[in-house]
Amino acid sequence: MGRAEERRARQRGGRRAAPQGRSSGTAGRGGIRRLFTWKKILGTFFGLCLLGMGAFIVLYMMIDIPEGNADAELQSNVYEYSDGSIMARTGERNREIVDLAKVPKDVQRAFVAAENKSFYKDSGVDLRGTARGLLNTVSGKGAQGGSTITQQYVKNYYLTQEQTVTRKLKELVISLKLDREKSKDYILAGYINTSYYGRGAYGVQAAAQAYYRVDAEDLTVEQGAYLAALLQAPNQYDWAIASDTGKRLVQERWNYVLDNMVEQKWLDRADRQGMKFPVPEEPKAAPGMEGQTGYLVEAANAALKRQLVAQGTAEDMKQADAMLDLGGYTVTLNIDKKKQKALEEAVKTKLTSKLDPDKREVDADVQAGAVSVDPKTGAVVAMYGGVDYVKHYTNNATRDDYQAASTFKPVILAAAVDQDAETQDGVPITANTLYDGTSERPVLDGGKEVGFAPPNEDDRSYGDITVQEAMNKSVNSVFAQMGIDVGMTEVVGTAGELGMETEGMEAVPAQTLGSMGASPLEMAGVYATLDNHGKKVTPAIVKSVEHKDRAVEFPDPVGEQVISREAADTVTSVLTGVVDDGTAKTSVRENPLRNGQEVAGKTGTSDNNKSAWFTGFTPELVTSVGLFGEDAKSGEQVPMYEAAGVDYRVNGGGPPAEIWAAYTFGVMDEVTEFDLDTKQGNAVKKPSSSPSVSQSPSGTPSDEPTSEEPTTEAPPETSAPPSSAPPSSAPPTSEPSADPTTSAPPTFELPGGPEDPGDDEEQ
């Protein structure tokens, strides 16, 4: 083979070899192309989409709208004075849920403009924002905004604030379902009621109060825009604590909200231009339970729970307790702020400022309670429950474990007049009827002794004495006999009609001395019924109650006629004598603040000086004041002899009457007179004709009483305790109930004088 042929052969071989190499490289690249074709890529993408959609459909079917988050349902109960100002809030959350209808439309739209302009049109979710949030969560970049109002509500109410993929997926599904099942108004209401606004305020109502001292329904659009702006950063944007940067940012956010409202045509552009930033009020600490507040809240809660049971909303008190604990109640009390403050000051001035346990151990054992009632409406306008709710839990104004003592005597007379009762000898019982006032005179029934012969105070005897004088001086022997003359069953019945708790009260002669337990609240109701001319008055601490889910309606505190007007007015007339010529004259009659005001009332001092009372009234106001001896350590009932520096026993005509006078005369708006329909006449004048005389057995009186006006000449001191019962060691076990004629002189000390040694005391 020649060279030319060899060359051609090599060339041919090279050409033949070359395709083999090229064929191998082309096949590799072709395989990759065949593996990643556009069709396969698109197929895979759509397959993944279908898989994701399938997974989402499964999630959608598996995830239901759950029950609400328990914490998101917690609300506070709000307690208000009669004028609507806040008294206290209770509960674990400062939240009060309000219906959306109570939030102005412009304020509603401010929240939408701030958080989710498309809220009324969207399906409840922001897919782009949610996807961005998921990616940030997976990559560890933290929380991501952009959620709709629906999603934020779902997070607040149904889920938690944790940042996890699982929670975000649940949020997405629940939001879609909720948007389909509930109205936009429902979702918006839930959102603004569950969101946190700073200052411890949850929900728009609490926020409105915290920042602007108004209810949500009274918010302006400017204020609403600020609250809406707050939700982005509550603490940073709180004007009271914000830095200069924070103040600038919240103002920018506020402008953003209002501008969005203009853009959405929810706000007129001209109105927007005239709006100024509404600087919030300074933060105000939520009222606590200290002082009298706790007693007032406790009394209101008790009344509310009783009414929930009475109207059938709760099956029993246990269920009522549970309903109250859930919160959401706005309870407006009848308490008048001015009168409440005046009552507290009167107790402080006339009693607690004089108690010195370091000097007198007994002073640590003195407790005071008082209730003031408007007799025309039944409203409890003031209440004193004790020195401090957090120091002495028991409410002295509502406790009924101490004897009513001689404050019960008017009930006996009311029963006598109302029943047209007669003495044992058939003489009608009136203010002028004579009774035997001998101390320890046996009580008779049909001429037979009933085994009851109570002593009068200091064992003083009065001989024949009118009912009027016997009431003035609180003569035990007279009213013990009167109770039998009327019939103790009738007396107890009248007590119940007037408002006393008579369940378990035995119709026995000893009850005439007020041996039953009673509370200042109870006695204020009894005397308010007398003041209201015999129409039943049931003292009401609660004025109204509001709750978004239930109505609570209280009955009218003023009821029907329970005793005749003449009976009620006769007792009132007689009780003016106790003030003007009896056991309360020193503390009340001569008080310079009285200014001619007509007053009726009754003192009372119980067995062994364990309680002392004065319950008195004007035509406009009834107030019952009680002092109770309670051992500071054991809580047992103990005597109060020489407490607060008095010479001997703490009488109803002493500190209780002084407290009453300081309070009542201090809050009087005008001088008023009783409008009485009675045949008895003026209680402090001598009868114009010879009175009827009861022929009941009488003893020899040791001192003939008179009904003349007392003098201001200082009498000799005759109020020393009996030698058989020195107060320092063994107080007497039987203190009679008369007012000796040698009473302490009147004084012009403001508002009352020293204790009246002639006050009553019962067995």
C-alpha cells in the first residue's frame, strides 16, 4: 500500500473512530435532557401543588373551630358608684366585653383601617403574609406581621401566641372556616374585645377607660384611632411612658389610620384635616379592695347572686358564684360618693380616732357598722363595714349576730297601734296610755305571771308612766308588758312585715328586750318602713346590673303597705321624743348643726354592753349605727365597758348617736319636717288631758318622771356603776333599761357631747 493509500486509510479510520467518541458524549447529555424536561418539571410542580392542596384539604377537614381560649374569656367585674364613676374592678383580667353595637361605627372602622383595610371583602386570610410568616418561622427569623383581623382574632381567642408552623397552619384553617361561618361584625367584635391595649387593659371597653376615662360607646374617632394604633405596640405607644421616638411613631400610626379611613371613604377629608391628636389621660391605678371598697363590693355581690337565683338564671348559690367568677358584670351601686365619704369621716371623728388599744385593751375589741338608706327609694346611699376590709373581713354593716336591744321597742309599739291592741284592762294602747314602770315587775298575762320580770337600767323604777315617756327613757318593764298585751305572735309578725328576719325567732316575752340578732342594714330597713309611712322598704345596695349575655332585673325596693300609716306615723311621732327628751337628747338635740331639723330615733344597749345602737331618721334619710364588742383575737362577743374613754358603759346615746348626728347633719341639703298622720300629737308635750291608765299591778316608784323639757344645768354625777359590778373586773350581768332623770348636761361640742349615762340596756 502506498503512502497515499495509508494516509487515506488513517483518515477514514479517524473519521470512523470519531463518531464513536461523539456518540458517547451526546448520549450522556441527551439522558439529562430527557430526565429534566420542561414537561417533567411542570408535572412535578403541579404534582406538588396537588399534593399540597390535598394535604390542606385533609387539614381543613380535620381541624375544627375549637372552643374559645379560657384566658380570652376572662373578664373583670366592674363596680360603680351611683354617679357611674368607677369604684373597683375585680377578676384576673381587666376586660369587659361589649357588644359591637355599643362601639361607634367610626371607631369600628378605625380598627379596620389600622389592621386590615380589605377586611370586609377578604376571605379571612392573607395568603402572602401567612406564607411569608411560615418561611420566617422555618428560617428562624421570628414573628412576621401581615395577618388579617380574622387571623389575629383566631390567634387571640382560639389559639396561643406561640410562633410555630403548626400554630400558623391551624390559624389559617380556622380563619377560613370562621370567615365562612360567622359574620364580619362577629369577628370584629371578638377582635377588639380580646386584644391587649397596654395598661393592663384587655378589650376596647377597658382600654377606653384606661386611656380616656370614658366608656367605649363614648369614644371619638380620634380616640378610637389612637387605640387602634396602640395594638401594634401597646407599651411602646403608650403616650404616658413612650420615648420621643415612640411618641413620633404612634402619631405617624395614628395619621396612617385616619388617612386609610379617608381612602376607604369612611371619613370625610375635610373632617380629617381638622382632627388633632387626642393625648390620653395619665395612668390611674385600679381601685383595690382596701378600706370600705371591699365591704361595698362584697355586699353588692351577695345581692347580685341572690337575684340570679331568685330570677332562675342560676339554680343555686354555687352556680351563681361560678357565673359571677366568669366576670363581665357592670354593677352600679346606689352608694352616693359624698355621703359615703361623710359616713366614713363621722366614724373616724367620733369613734376610731378615740380608740387607743395601747391605753385601754378594750379599745381593740370595738367594731362599728352603719347603713344609710333613702326611705323614699330604698337606696343604700352609704355603708360602713369596718375599719378596713383587708384587716377585718366581716362586714359589720350586714352581720346579724349581735342583739338589736332597745331598737326593737318601736316594733312593739307599731304592732300595738296597727293591731288596735289593748292593755290587760281593755284600755287602748296609745302614746298616752299609762303603764307601771316598776323595775322587775312581773309580766302578767290574763292576771297570771308569765315568769318574766325584767329590770330597768340601774334597777330604776318609775311608777305609772306614759308609753311616750317609757319610750323616751327606754323602760324595759313597760315594753315587756306591752308585748304580752299585744301578743308576742303579733309582735313577731309585725317585725317580719317591717323587714326583720324572723325565721327562728321565738314569740316569747324576752324578745321584747331585743334579744334577737340584727344587722344595721336590717334595722335601717325597719325604720325606713316607719319613715315611709308603713310602706315596706327593703334596703337595696345595687342600683342596676349589666351583662352582655343576660339581663338581671331587681325588684322595686319600695313595696306595699305593711302596717297602717297611722301606726307608722304614731311610732315616728313617739320616736321624736327619744331625740328631744330622751336617751339621745345629748348627742342629737343640742347639736349645733341640727338647725331645727326634725329627727326621730331610738337608742339601744344590749345585755352586758356587747352592742350599742342608734337608729335614727329624718324625712329624707334613715341611718342605723351599731357598735359591737368583738374580741380582736378569738372573734367572740365581749363587753365594751369604758371603751373609747367613756366613764362606764358604751351607750347607744353616746358614740353611735354622735356618729349619726355628725353624718346626718353634715349631709343635709335642707331642713325638713315630718308629714305625720297621727292622733298622738307632739311627742314631747304633756298630754292635754288625763291619759288612760292601765290597771296592771304597779310597784312603788322610786322617782316620778316628768315630760318637761330638760334643763341645761349640770346635774350631780350619778352614773357610777353599781358597786356589785365594777366595770374594771366584772361588768354587771343584768343592765336594766331606763334613763335616769339625772342625765349628763347637754354640750355644744361638734357634733355631739359626751356619752349619755341614761341610755337603755337590756338583759
